[in-house]
Amino acid sequence: MSAVSLLLNILWIVFGGLWMAVGWLIAAVLMAITIVGLPWARAAFNIASYALLPFGQKAVSRAQYSGSEDVGTGPLGILGNIVWLLLAGWWLALGHLITAILLTVTIVGIPFAWAHLKLAGIALWPIGKIIVPA
């Protein structure tokens, strides 16, 4: 991780990244409590680490990254994303959206608001994504 990414990640934690990462962890734990929710829990744990330290990383489709489709990027992944959206995705996206709106009040917060908006999109449709170095 570069020095710039490290500095941005430290500032990110201060400007709302920590509480949103905790939100992702809560969603992951709630999904893991049920055996049926384990695929969603795994995705939520992966994105929780991304929500904690997003700079220097990016989320991409696993199909684009690997060059081939798998269970999470095919029709079952679409079904899984719909279930996720109904159970947890909408409130995580709402949390990122509210945080982004609050951060746009200051000029310094605008880059962090943009990162929260990206995470709001991921919150709506996380299955089939992979976190890779930027």
C-alpha cells in the first residue's frame, strides 16, 4: 500500500469508514447465524474489509477478473443478489448514501463521499464481486 493510500485510508476511517465497515460486519454475522446465509456472509466479510480500507483496492466482477463465469456470476448469483438486496443490501446502501451526503458538505469530504457512493452500489449487488489491488 502506498503512502497516499495509507493516508487516505486513515482519513477514511475517521470520515465514516469505520462505522460502515461495522455495518457490513453486522450484516455478515447475521447472515452467518443462519446456515443458509453463509454465501452472503462470506461476501459481506470480504466487502467489510474493503469498506474499512478502500483506497488502493477496487471491486471488480469475478467473471471479468478470472475470464470465466462461476456460480456467483451466473443465474444463481443474480438470485443471490436479489435475496441480499431484500435482506441487507438496501440498508447498507442507505447508510453509505447518507454518509456520502453528509461528507459532501465539506470540500475535503467529497472524495470520501464518492467512495461511499461506490460502496453503496456494491451494497446493492455484492455477489460475484472480488476485491483486488488497484
